[in-house]
Amino acid sequence: MPKVKTNSAAKKRFKLTGTGKIKRQHAYHSHILTKKTKKQKRNLDHSAIVVKANRKQVLDLLVLR
């Protein structure tokens, strides 16, 4: 049986933390920033944790299950 390949797009977008959680970046922070408020842009700048409902899908893309 061949090896299972990691999804290249997913490995660029997600990182594992030391406790096993999956870190991600917020969307909507790359362009069309002039109409967004400073507060909105500042809040989009921080990383977030993938919610439990999507965790299995991300782990499957990263081939970590």
C-alpha cells in the first residue's frame, strides 16, 4: 500500500502547538484593507485555534490520525 501524502495547502496553513491543538490564521487580512477599521484589522492579525468540529478534517489533511 502506498504512503498517504500530506495535503500541501494544509501544511502551509496549519501548525501544531505543543499541546496538540491546531493553530490557524484569520481570513480577510490580506487585501481590501482600506474599508476595514483599525480594530478589525488588529483582531484579524492574531492566530486562532481550529474548533473541535473541524479538527478531524484538518488532521486528515495533515495525515496525523
